[in-house]
Amino acid sequence: MTGLVKSALLVQSLMVLLEPAFSTLDTIHPAVDISALNGTPHVVAMSAPDDIHIPVNVTHPGQGDVFENLIEQKLHDFLSRYDGLFIPELPTFDIEYQDIASIALSLNSLTLTGVSDVSVTFVHQGHPGNQTLQIVLPQINLAVGTYISGGHINNLPFNGKGPMSLTLYKLSVTIKYEWEKYAILYLHSCVKDNSTNYDLDLRRMQAHFGNLNAGTDQGQLIDIMISSFGPDIIDYLEDLLNTSLYDILDDAFVALVNSILGCQNAEELPLEMVVSDAAQLVEDLLRTFLEIKVDN
């Protein structure tokens, strides 16, 4: 199976899997049944919290960790709201790709964990204009209480019912950017608009479908096959970050850093707005991508 075919199949699965969650991002809280939530979403602005202040003795970039700690804390506080996200069930969906795959899959009792365990490292490049920030999430896990599947992939049956898990190990996002205004003590420094570049890397992805093709070793073979899709998915997402999603991410990153560092006239963007806009755009792009690839 080619990388393109593998990407299309798994991206289609992820698209349908995440679609119901996209529309509820503004009201989701950790470990809460999203079907029971109502009320007005709480908006978190990207400005620095009132109780966080940059000390006047902040060292030169690369010599201290104040800057990366502020970014790390801001990301952790926001992502903690989604750590433990619980979705009771998703409707059965179909994956069809020429004669290669035909799968019906339903998922129940989904739980997402590990998204708030984030570390940030700032790398000073030697010139004030060029910087690198690396964000690492050691382990993200999607646990499914019960999946039910029927169909085939290549010549292998895809029939089973049981627990399922999908784990991403050491997902890293490297962001390169430039300063428009640079101060040696960070204070009032400003990131330059449209200067960011995004690179994604994943150590490995591990998928497991319990009781798949029970009584045979085919389930293990399919687990290995689906796990191998990881690099293809990451490459596809990296391309999205630097093209169709670029404006949304650049605005968000620039606003986040500039508001924390006290850049004059820094814009404040609600993180929920950024997530919602990005999710909708991803959904639209994936639909277009899959329609083109599946029809050919």
C-alpha cells in the first residue's frame, strides 16, 4: 500500500473521528461527558495572566528559561482543559477506498489523555532575528472503550469488537520565527508577523485493536500496518501547518508571544477562537483532499 493511500485511509478515519469533537471544542472540559454540557464557553485570552510578570533581570535568550517557562505554562493551562476529554460515542462511519479497503467502524467511550503534558525549549540561534522554539508532547493517547468493525483492508478481514487505543510517542512541533523588535531583556520584544515556520516530528505511533479477527494473528498484522501510517500523517499535517493553516497559526503564535513579552499594541486572540477556526479549516481541507484522492 503506497504512502498516499495509507495517508488517505487514516486521515479519513481521523477526520470522521474528530468531526463531532470539532463542533464542541468551546464547551468541552476534562473528564466530562460532552453530551451533558451547556452554557456559555469560558474564553481564555492570549494575554499573560495578571499574576505572571517578567522580572527585570531576565537574561539574554538562550541563557535563561523564563521565556520558555511562560510559554509552557500558558500552553499547559489551556490544554489541561482538554486532558481527559470524554466522548460517549460516535456514529458508525464507513471507510471506502477503491478495492483496497471497505470498513465500517463504530467507536464508543473515547478518552483523550496526555495533551497537557507539554515541554517547551527555546533555542537562541546566535542572531537576534532568527529563533527556534520546540514544543514536545511525550505521549498522547486515545483510548476507546469499545470499537465494532466489519470489512476488509487489502486481503485481510477487519472484523472485531473490543477495546482500541491509538498512542503518539514524542510528538514535537518546532517553530522557527524572527524578531521584528528585539530587546536584550525580552521586555517589549515583538515577533515579526508572517515569519513563522512549522516542522513536525513523531517518534512513533502505536495502534491496537483488541479482538480484531479473533482466533488469528491477523489482528496483530493490521495493528502494525496502521501504526506505520504515523509518518505519512505527520508529513501531511506539517504541510497543512505551513500552507492552509499558516495564517491562523502565525496569528496565534505571534499574539501569544507578543502579549506575554509586553510587545506594544500586541493583539489578544481567544485560544478557543483559534482552535475552532483551525478545526473547521482542517475539516474542510480533509473533505476536499479525500474526495479528490478517493475519486481517482
